[in-house]
Amino acid sequence: MDTIWSPDALDGAKPKYKAVVTMIRDQIALGSIQIGEKLPPVRELAWQLKITPGTVARAYTVLTDSGVLQAEVGRGTFVADPHHVMEDNLPSVPLNLIEVDSVPHNSSGEGNTVNLFSPHLPNGGQAELIRKLLGEIALDPPSGIMHYPSRPSAKPAREAMVQWLQGAPIGPIDEGDIVLSHGGQNAILLVFQTILKGRRPTVFVEELAYPGFRRAAELVRADVVSVACDRDGIIPEALAEAAERHPEAQILCTSPEVHSPTCGFTPMERRHALVEVARKADLQIVEDDCYRMGRAEGEGYRLLAPERGWYLSSLSKSITPALRIGCAIGPRGMSGALHRSAEHGFFGLATPMIDLAAALLSHPQLPEFMKRSRLGVEEYVKIAVNALGGFDLRWRKDVPFLWLHLPQGWRASAFCQAAEKQGIQIRAAEEFASRDAQTPHAVRMAVNGGVSFGRFEKAMECLRDLLENPAEQISV
């Protein structure tokens, strides 16, 4: 097959990945490459064509997404059988296979930067499913396209969200409890708008917390107070002291299943203690569950404290962040107020997105695709642990980021700068803390499913080399 790959065919072509796509399609049409035949590995073909591996990877992804090729982890990339499809005309891919050499999110591609700022999932088949459903909805949108969204028209989507949330230990819910939002960040803002009263309310957050809590608080002119934490999350005594100092506080924000950025988990004994403090201080508890990909390990605050527990989730870390679909669920008796916050703010999700949510979240193949995506995340985490496990690293196999305490000699800001000079973008601990906080010298590294396993491994090895040569020993 080597003789059919000529760099001359790419001379002057822009962009080159499209020229590679055309080249492969032509060779298949001519019969030079047969159905089931294995294509050269990315790096080998890049060498033969005298282009970058990222260009070949992007071409393979385009052809894989369109069904021309089929990628099998551990085996390679093959010419797909165009007649071999599974139910609903989606490509048949075994559960243990996952396509990761994609070019998403403006974060990899042919550039030299490996962006590990925010988690981006591998495609386990959900991309093809979403494309298919979008096509069907475009031809015949159940909710129509010539009127405002309404609560009745969104009922199928809310019912599908209830189905998708099955297994979440948050107490009984029905479709009327679900308020659809534009992702998890919008859900936080909706809850704040529903709860907060007074001219200058206060919101409590973990001392290292998802920055979106602070940003939402700024939008509603609320003060943010950080509460001390340990490995298990917020310290109950610290919360009680903060409540005494700030009697105007109304909300406690927390992520008990997956702490961002530390990968931590709040055990049940600690959760019960925090509920007791919240009841005494009359705090509403807002639980952000957007980072959990696997099974919940503990009961949620909406179940533990049904009179004050609010629950938030989204599709971003389990299906895709592109759709901006999330939800908020209030405590008993608050669903009406929460619905009004959404309707008064933006009337509701766009009707095509409502139809997509209804079809996607209830689709029988979605759990399988989500499982494949989780397997892909596990592989990235395994690569990172193999490279960096000798350092103070916190990780969980089904969490799409890792938390690294830096060795002596490194400050977080200097380490991030040194990493960026090597083409790797990561977040320092101070990005998750208040401006005046004393933060640990630590960094968060997110999984990016658009970076190939090989490229991700090289990035981890590069970070390991930096860690072994602290700042005072090298020029950064």
C-alpha cells in the first residue's frame, strides 16, 4: 500500500487534511484500498506524506465520523463496510472501542498546543447519534419552529431528563420538578436568582471551588465567602463559624461527589454534619453534580435535606458540552419559583434543543455511548497516572481531570508558565480560589478527548520532566 501515498498529491493543497481525506476516498473508490483493509498508523502516514501527525489524525477523524473508516483502539484504522450498520443506521462499534483522534473544541488539531484547561470527552458514539437526531428534527421538529418555547412543549424533554437522572440519589422527582437550563452554569445562576433576597446577600463556597459559583454570584451582586476544607470537603465547624460571622448568608455551594479541582469526595458522615449546620444557619444547599460520570457514591443533599437541597446537572461531562443542556431541581415546593426564574429570564430552551434533548436523553443507545466515553476517560487518566504517579497526584478513574500538588521548588504560576512554553495548558490552583486566598502550589489537568492518546502521553512525560527539574534549577 505504501506506493499509493505520494506527498506530491498534496502540493499546494490547503487545508492539507482535506486533501488527505480526498486522497483516501479516491483510493477506496479506485479499489487500491479494500473494505476491511488497515490504513497506515497516523505517524507512519504523516512521515510518508511529509505532513504533521495532527493533519493525518484530523483526516482520519473526518472519515471515521462519516463512516468511511472505522477506528479500533489497539488495532488501528480500517476501511469500513458501508453496508454494515447497527440499529438506527449508526456505525457498529464494539463497546471496548473508542475514537479519540478527533479535532474538537479549538483545542488541538494541527497546532502545537495541548489544551488541558477544561474537560472534553472522547467520542463514544454520541457525536454520530446527535448528528442523526439533529437531521431528523430539522426535517420534522415535534415542537415546531415558529413559536415561543413553552412549559407544555418542553414536557417530553423534562420527562427524558428524569429518565436520564435515574439512579441519582436525590429523592423522588417528576417532570414538573425539572427546570431545563443552558448548561450547568446557567442552572447555578437560575438557582441564585430564585433563592437570593436583599441588597447584598452572601454565598458560601469551598475554599477551592468551581469558579462558576463566584461568577454567578457576581452577576447577582452577591458577596462570596470561602469556607475552609480538608480532604473530605467543607469542615462543618468552619461553616458554623462562617455562618456566625455572616448572618446574611443564604446559600452554601458544594460539589460532594466530585470536588473540582481536587478530585475529592465528601463522605456521608460529613454530609450529615453539614446538613445540621445548614439547618441551624438556615442555609440553602446548592449541589453541583456536573462532574460525575459514574455511579453516585453518596446520597445527595436534596435527599438528605429535602426542604433546602437544590440539585444541578448537565450533559457537559457525560455526553458533550456543545449542546449547553442542563437542569436545576429545587426542594419541595420550590419548582414553581424555579420555573419562573427560567421563563422570566429566557422563556425556555430553543424548541429544536428541546426536541433534541427529548430524543437524545431517552435514546436506548445513549447509555452504551456514555460508557464508551467513560472508558476513554479512564484511558487518559491511566496514561497520566503512569507518567506522574510518583508525585503527589489525586485522581479517580471516572473523573475527567487530575489534581497535582507540586514538589518543592515549584510555584503553581511558574509551573503553568513553564508548561505553556512546552505547549501544554493547565490551570493553577489560584484560578479556583478567591483573589486574597493562600492557595496550595497545585495544578489541575483536564482530560481532552481531542488529543490523541499518544500526544497526551507525550504531554504527561513533558510535565514529568518539568516536575523533576524545579524552577530554580532550570530557566523557564
